[in-house]
Amino acid sequence: MRRTVLALATLALLIGGCQQPAATPEAEPAPANAPPPEMPVDAPPQEEVPTQTAATGEPVSCLSEIGADASARLVQRCIAVSPATHPPCNSANPCAMIQGEIDRSCEMYAPGETKPAECAA
């Protein structure tokens, strides 16, 4: 008798676990003329991304600091020497960060190893 009850309980659990969950209704797309969503009043403050300069007056991006041509050359040097999978070689980053990655990458060469030409520039 106990085995039968145990077998039925196990069977009920197995069948209950195999049932498909109820389908969730799909969200309707917002109309094209709908206003943008507003932040709730109790939402935490959001970080604002600076556009030109930081509060300290220092340039935020290398592009704004030294211009398009010079920052592009610095970025290309960084890409050429950095072994990182996601290096900070991007003109949107500060020039000091890009130069720091170049310096760090070039310092990784052992004495006697030939460094890339980009390390000497």
C-alpha cells in the first residue's frame, strides 16, 4: 500500500513538472507618436555623461583634447602595441589613458627584445 501511494505521488510530481507554463502575453509595440517614457519620481539619480569637458576643466576625450588627426594616430599606435583584448584605445577616452596603455604595453618587452616602432614614437 505504501509503495502504491509513493508511486502515485511520484507520478503526480513528474506529470506536474512536465506541464508547459502559462503563455505570457506579448507586449504591444508603442505607437509612433507616443511620448518618451519618464523616470519615476522615486528613481535613483542617473549619472550624466559629460559632453565636452569635465567639471575640473580637463578634456574628457582625446579627440577634443588634441583633435581628430592626432588622436587617430595615438589610437592606431595603441592598437598596434596593446596585447589587451579590450584595450582603452579609443579617441573617446582621455589621451593620458591611451598613452598609459601604450607605455604599459611597451614596458612588457624584456631587455633585448625588439619593441615595435610604435613604442619609440
